[in-house]
Amino acid sequence: MSEPSAKRGTAGAPSQTASSAERRYREVAIVVIMLGVTMSGIDTSAVVLALPVMMQDLASDLISMIWVIMGYLLVITVLGTQVGRMGDMFGRVRLYNVGFATFTFGSLLCALSVSGPQLIAFRVVQGLGGALVTANSGAIIADTFPYRERGRAYGITGTGYSLGAILGILVGGAFVTFLNWRYIFIINLPIGVVATVMSFVVLRERSPRIKARLDLGGMLILGASLFFLLYGLTSIIGSGLTLEYAGEVVASLLLLGVFAAYERRQSSPLLDISLLKQRILSASILAAFLQSLASFSVLFLLIMYLQGARGMTPWNAALLLIPGYILGGAVAPFSGRLSDRMGARVIASVGLVLQVCGFLVYSTVGVATPVYVVILGAILNGAGNSSFYPANNSAVMASAPARAYGVVSGLLRTFSNIGLVCSFALALLIVSLSIPRRTAFEIFLGLGRIQGQLSASFIDGMHFALLGSILVLLIAVALSALRGKEERTIGHPAPSATS
């Protein structure tokens, strides 16, 4: 179906003015969305670098600092589908704007924190803003770009994340080293203000509102289940296995069963499983979940290896990852454009295979391995991730009904974020089984290193975890390769800027 984005002139030819206006709108819109993704990338890498300094300055403990990351991820995960549905109900751009403003305000609060618990609470505020931005950004791209241009658009946002991660390492590392950790949050303020104003001025609502109900009960049950799971796992990591902590993990599984039973009775469930009956959509979302589950833990295991076994500072360890982010930023738009032409199946599957190759490289490292081996693994991983992300996202949105872009975008983010939070907890748990628990926390935070037999035990445990991640990725490869080819010309194309 051709795209009716241009007005017709007297001779029936498309109006060049309308076409130019539409192109300009798309260019500016993707810049606004890219700003949000870049800000998220800066925040993610900078916070990890600053954890040791924050712990010392706030006189906090190891477990609390872990929740500076966990709390943020948990909020984004639990709210993902609901804020996406709210975007369908009340306007995706409106909630996207509110998300920018909330994230920026949360960053200011984080910079003013005077204790560990206060910082965690303010990261929750940041997470609320982050959920509004991430769950609606994919839907806004789907509203703005026609089917055959979405891969490129998602690729550009992938470049934004890579750029943000690099800036977070360089600028965040400089702030932590030479100024104060609070500046890693302060840097979000000018970016957030500019992005909020641009978003309010530039972006337009381009989809009809739908009537739907929020599933607050399901959200609370799922949130409680994930909280007990993560709290139980982190407590076991920090203090050892006890009856109380084991009970928390069991309670999380029981609540998950309650959640499944509750959702079957809802007319508008939190996780609309009926959407997953579409083969391409379900395979793409499950592949995204498995990719997150496998990948996030590897990032932290690698940083712990560089800091603990190799004795590097958090900043120097992070610098070795920059070549991967650079290549990933360059690859993302190219792979997105290819997926527009060829479909997502081949490009996304090749991306996952590249990540498998990167993890295999990581699985060879030891105490004396040359650093170029780590850089090679980072390059393969970065290229693979940036090939998978835009292609897979465009396949998800191409297979989604136009009335439910927000719900599907939120569903994708929810499954991906569940993979992230579980991956993060499992990485620390696996490491704590191979070396003393407190040592595991200390090397994660960059406060200590390990040598001799302890170092060998850690590396063995890391290799075991990497093999597990490789197996998970291979399942994702199978799902991706067998998903089928999505149709990029069905449905309703993006409306024009003048409509």
C-alpha cells in the first residue's frame, strides 16, 4: 500500500511542499527520540562507574549500591506495558514529554541525595520517567515512519545509545575522577531540559486514542514477584543462603503463579498474551528477552574480570569497551536500513551469531590474556547487538496492530527488561558461588582485586556463566531465524505531518 502522506495538487501530482514538510518532521522527530536514548546511555554507564565513589561518599553499604541499579531497572520493567497502554489511551507524545521531564527532575533529585536509601528512592523517580520514555518511543517511531523506514529509524536510536554509553564512560569517568559523582546526574539536566522543550514543540500526536483499562492489580502482583525474587537473590549473594531468603525466592515464584491466574481473568491484562499468537511478533519478543538475559550479565562479568582479576580501575576497564560501542553506533543505522530492504530475520539472526562469537572470545580470557582479545570480543558484541536491536524492533512494530503500538512497544520493553534484571542478579549470584560473597561485591564496585587461586576460581566461574549465556543466545538465534519474514507493506502507514 502506498503512503498517502502528500497532498494532491490540481494535476493530481503530489505536493512537494507537503512531502518536504513530512521529511523535515521525521528528521527532527528522530533527533528528539535519539536525545532520550542518548541520555539513557549516559546515565547507565556513568552510574556503574560511580558506584564505588557514591558508596564511600554516602557512607552506604554494598547491597544498597546494588539497588541503585536494581531499583531503576525494576521500575522500568514493572511499568513498561502500563505506560505504553496509557500512551495508546491518552497520547504517546504527551506521556513521552512527561517522561522526559520526570527523568530530568529525578536526575536533579539524585544529584542532591544525602544517603544511600534516598538515592535509591530518587532512582525510582528516574525509573518512572525512563519507563514513560522507553515504552512510548518505539510507538512514536512506528507512528512517524512508514514500515520500510523503521529499521533505519531504530538504527539511529541505537547509535544514540552507543554515543550515550561512550559519553557516560568518558565524561562520567572524568567527573568521578576529577570533580564529584553528583555531576553524572547534573549532566542530564541541560540535555533533559532541551529534549523536553524540543519534544513538546516538535512531536505531534499521530494516532487515534483508544479506550482501554489499566491493569493495576496485575502490575502490583508482577512488581511484588520481581521484587521478592531480586531481593531474595541479592540477600543470598550478600549474606548467604538462609531460610528467610529462600522463602523470599519461593514467594516470588508463588506470586508469579498468582499473576498468571489473575491475568487470565482480565479483559485488558498487563501482558496481553493474545498478541503473542502472531508468530513473528512472539518470536521477536522472546528473542529480545533471551538476548537481554544473556547479554547484560556478560557486561558486568567482564567489568568484574577487568577490575578484579586484572586490577584495572573502573574507568580503565570501561575504556576497553569503547571500541565496541563505536562500531555498534556505526553499524546500527546500516543494519536497520538493510532490515528495511531484506526483512529482520537475517539481519537480527546474524547479529545474535556475532554476539555468540564475541562471548566465545570472552570465554578464552585468563589472568594474562592480552587486552586486545577483550577489545575484539567487545567489537563483535557491539556489532552483534547493534545489528539485532534495530532489525528486531522494526519486526515487532511491523507485526503489531496500529491500534496497539503502545501496548506492543511496552510489551517488548517489559520482556527485555525482565531479561535485564534477572541477568544482572544471576551474574552476581554465579560469581558469589566461585569466590567469597563480599569479595564479589567489592570487585564489582571496583574496590578490590583478587589474585592466585581465588582469581582462577573467579575466571572458571565466569567461563561457566559465559557458556550459559552462549546457550541462551543460541536459542534466541533459533527463534529469530525461524520467525518468518514480516510484511512491511500491511496496515496503516504513518500519517503526514500536515494531516
